[in-house]
Amino acid sequence: RLRSAPLTVRFVTNTTKESKRDLLERLTCLGFDIAEHEIFTSLTAARNLLEQQQVRPLLLVDDKALPDFTGISTDNPNAVVVGLAPEHFHYEMMNKAFR
């Protein structure tokens, strides 16, 4: 009924563990009729902010989330994006982020 109504449909999540493409694949396997542009994640919001502020992030996110940041320059970072990525939370990486 929502799709036939004059409404914009969005699927919103705060997950930072997977890319939008992986999430789309998982939801379609569960039977959802959904398009990638209908998904809005916290990574989407982070990418939008990075682009608006024109900053270069150090990405402390799960490797499966990295595709959502394709095209974003990470050379000489001047910002940090933190997601659920316990494998990246170690002394060396935290030291780099704080610098």
C-alpha cells in the first residue's frame, strides 16, 4: 500500500557493519522489494557529511563497509569516521586516529 501511495519510501538503519550493497542483497533475499536508493544508513549520512565538509577521513569501519566510501579521498586524513569495527580498535590505529 505504501508504494501505491504518493509517498517516498525509505529503509533506514544505523548499521555500520556492512555496505549498502550487502544490505540490499540481504534484504532482497528475505523477500523485500527494495531498490538501493531506498536504503539510508548511518554510513550514507557519514559519507554525505564528509562530502559537504570536504574532509579526508581515516575510516575506522569494518572492511565490508568500505565500498560505501569509494571515491572519498583518505590521503592525509583530517577527520575520523568510527563504525563497528573491533578489529581496527588497537593501539596503533587509535594512536593514528588521535593524531
